[in-house]
Amino acid sequence: MAVVTAGVAVFLMLGDREPSRAEQAAAVVLEPTVTTPVAPTATDPAPVATPPLSAVKLTPKILSKKCYGSAGCNLEVEIDLGWEGARVPTGSVWRVTYEMSGVEDGPVIGNFEITDSRYDIKTELVQTTSSKAKIVIKATAIELMSS
């Protein structure tokens, strides 16, 4: 409707005279393009469901420990990954973010990637305030990196 109205308005304004090139260019109105959404086909991959955080079980494994009396200890901690329930979907890469508590300077935040059933073993060098300090690691997020 707007296309016809604009063309009629230009014609009425000009009367009997021929429109100039500038007026002709201004009067050109393009028809809107109608797009239809594309339905997914059988070849489109299905969306990958994010595994629940409760499936990720992280356990600290102390590789080395050097204590200095009341000054605390230096530890090399390896993060051991356990998985409960459904496995990570094959062919996808996931990033797991974790938080390690029980260390001297506050929690350590880190991450590692899981591809299929493989992951890079992550080690952290940390200090504790006491030889009795307990290191706890928990997963805080899982995100899909690629599928």
C-alpha cells in the first residue's frame, strides 16, 4: 500500500511536467523481500545437551607436599576427573571450569577441556596455611566449545 501511495504522491506533485532524474530516482521504491524460515533437514545436527554439573566429580590427588612447620605447605595437586551418569557426547569438546578451595590465597579458579572421554590432566601448585588443610575441588560450569 505504501508503494502505491508514494508513487501517486510524486505524480500528483509534478502535475503535467516530466520528472527530473533525481525525482525519478527518489520515486523508485523497492518491493519488500519476503523470506521464509528454513526448516531443519535430516542432515542438520541435533543440538547437543549440556551434561549436568552433578555428573562431574573432581578429586584432588596430592603429587607432592613440602611443609614448613607453622608456615604451611607447598602442594602439587593433580585434578582427577570422575563422571557419573550420561557420558560426554562424542565428537564434542567441553570446557569444565572448577574452583579449588582450602588453599592459602583464596580459591583457585581454573578450567580444562574434555573431548569424548579424554581430558588434559591438570595440575596446580598451591600453598596451604597448615599441613592439616583439606583441598576441595568442585566443578562450577560446563560449556560446549565445539561439536
